[in-house]
Amino acid sequence: MTARLAHIRRHPIKSVGGEGLDSVTLTAARRLPGDREWAVLTEGGERHAQAGQTGGQPDRWLPKSCFVRGVQSPQVQAISGGWSGGVLTLRQPTQADLTIDPDTDGDRLIAWLRPLWPTNAPAPTRLVRGAAIWTDQKWPWISILSLASLADLESRTGQTLGIHRWRGNLWVDGWHPWAERGLIGQVIRIGAVELRITAPIGRCEATSADTETGERDIDMLATLERLYGHTDFGIFAEVVNGGDIALGDAVAA
């Protein structure tokens, strides 16, 4: 079976929603365009953000601990949605839908998030764009995940886990389960684009939440460790030679 690109996923606001794409243009040594372009700072992250700002926006990459994340509130994991007609529309099963222009409606997003946020955690404060794309890694990497590895994990746990809790960029169909772990250091090709596989993706407790309900339905880290002896799922890659990729493109490793 020829491996193919099955899904392209972009998350305009870090940890808050996500959308599928039919195609995208990748550039060498750059992240997936528009992914984690925005993020929501918390009270705990403001000190780091204000240490370096230009025009009220952070002017450098900040660690994930500065931002709203699903590990702090599983209800955030159940937010879906993305761009439509120049605005972002977000959905969550316990909230009314929210449509915003992130350039001007950050306060409305903060108010919408507050009921989803635990009272004992640093509260959301503001939506920021800044100079960096707010991926967990400082390096310009793209995440690649395997549908076969997901199917193997679902079979062993007896649960339908789905693709959204992993918040990956590219999903490949047709690899053998967990074969991606053997690609570290190699260059793969998706369509005409070349990517160097750089590292496995270590997971956090955010993946323990069901993205349909916002409730924790599994101890994901303990499950991965018990079944496979590690807590990784997916791989990171750096674009070596850029170009256009689209759903259905062949993936050659």
C-alpha cells in the first residue's frame, strides 16, 4: 500500500480549536503557515511576555507554560473551529458558538474561555500574536502522525480516540504501525516537498481528554507507557525543500 497524506490540520489559536485544509504551501525551515499564529496568555505567562514586547505584543518565542492549554483544562480540548470568511468561528459543547476577528476581538475570546477555566489555575488574560508562531517547540518543526499507529492504539485500548486530541499537522495513511519512530534522521518526501525527521513527539496529559466532551476518558501517558514503553506519539520534521502539498499526495520514506 502506498502511503498517502490523509489530513492537513492547522490550529490558528494555540490549544483553541483547529481546522482541516485541502492543501498548503510549505517553506524550507518554516512551520506550517498560520498554525499557532495566535495564543492566549495566562496570568502566569504575563511576566515572561512583558519582559520583551513591541507594540504590546511579545517579540520573541515563549514557552508553552505561558499560555492557555488543554492540560490545564480538558474543556479547552473540546473547542473546534477555524477560519471562515475572514473571521474565526469557535465551538465548544457547553458554550454558544463564538465568531471573532482575532485582531480586534481578543477580549470577547477571553470572556468566552473563562467559564471553561479552573478557578485554581492562572486565568486567561489576553490574545497575542507576536513575532513567533506559538508551537511548543522553539524550532521551526511540523508534526507528522500516523493513522496506522492511531488504529493500533485504539485497538489495544478498545477506545475511539480520533485525530483531534493530538493536534498534529500532517496525518499519513499507509505506514506500518509505529514505523515513523524508525525515521528519525531520515528525509521523507510528501509530493515534491522534502522533510527531515528530527525527533519523536513526547506527549502531555492534554491528550487524555475526549475532544467531543471535554472530559478525561483515559490516562494517556500511563497507557502509552504500559503498551509501548514510551510516551511518544508522532514525529517532528523540518522542511528541507518546500512546495505545495495536498491531500492524497504520496508519502515516500
